[in-house]
Amino acid sequence: MRWRLTVLFIGLAGPAFAVTCEDIAYEDRSYTACTVDAESEALRLFHTDDDGKLYGSFAAIEATLDVETLSFAMNAGMYHQDRAPVGYYLEDGVEAMRVVTNEGPGNFGLLPNGILCISDDTAQVYETLNFVETAPDCRDATQSGPMLVIDGELHPRFLVDSTSRFIRNGVGTTEDGKTAVFAISNDPVTFHEFGSFFRDYLGLPNALYFDGKVSRIHAPELERSDAGFPLGPIVGVID
């Protein structure tokens, strides 16, 4: 019930932004959450431009726009040193990297991991094996890991007493795929704390971790656009 009230407030309060962002205090930690209506907003992934050049930053994406604006953006999945996606990556129907199902080192290989699947009117987080089995129709998709929330349950390997804290970011989606909430912690948090934010505060049944340490967000509504070294995959909304 708490999540329903929160999303209703986000969707109706204030001026008519394409994406609505807010700073949230939860369990003595600060988060920034941006809510996207996947049915009506132009949510998509960005990695390289038409010439194959890496975007790498929010500013580089904005530089390619004419009358449109980048109303929201966030790093969207783990990448290699050359900024190539670690796992499955699909942009505008073109597959750049296959689905990776095997366990491996690092957070990406902390199974179960997952995939954000974006179509023209939905955004849905799938656990990777479920994604392979159901083969949903995606226009854009990015794989990352670990899953934060899986069918209403936190990832089984998250520890309540963990001491590993970082600035972290990720995405959660509603069951019907009509709404996606992208969040970044403004304080260092554990996986358990971050997953709990998506499950217990936002009330989202499935959520996926994007990254830590490198996490950044572009939220013009909050007069915020984080800068830093080049990123790999980026998710954003063109208004």
C-alpha cells in the first residue's frame, strides 16, 4: 500500500515532467528515485552512436539531440574496461552481446542476475533464466547483476549484517511493466539495504542492480547531472 501511495504522488504532483524524480529518506539513508511511465515515455538504451562511437556520458547523448531533451539518464549495466557490455545488450533491435547464464566472478556473476527488457510501451525486469525461457519481445535490453528483488523476495545471498557499502544504482518494475523506477543511493549502502528499498519502500516485485562505485544519474528536474569517467550502457528518456 505504501508504494501505491508513493507512485500516485509522484505521478500527479508538481509540473508535467516526462520523468518525475525525488529525493527520499529511508532507514537513515538517502536515495534519489526517478519514476518513468513506460507506456507513454520514450525510454531507451544508449551505448554507441550511428558512427559506432561510444557515448560514455550524459552530455554526449544530449549533444546529439536537436529539439528533444534528455529528461533522465543513468548508467545501465556492467561493462568491460573498453566499455563493452558484460552481458546481454540489445539496442533498437540490434544485439551487441549475447545472454550470459553461467555463474562467474564479481557482482554480475552473483546468480541470479537479470535483464531489463524495454519495449515500446513496457519496461520489465526478468531473472535471466526466466528471460531465456519466456523470450519476451524487447526493443532494448541490458543484463546486469545481481537481482535485488525476485518475485517479492530479496536475493538469497544478501546479508543483513554485511559491511560492504557503496553508492549503488538499479531499477525496479511493476508487475504489469507499465512503470519503472530507477534509483541511486546518495549514501553508501549494502546490497540488503538497497534491495529492501526497492521491495519494502517502493513495493516493487522485481528489481535489478546496475552497478556500484561508478553509479551516476542525470535528473534535470533536481538540477543534478553527475559527471565522471566514461560509462558503458546508459538508459534514458528522450522528451
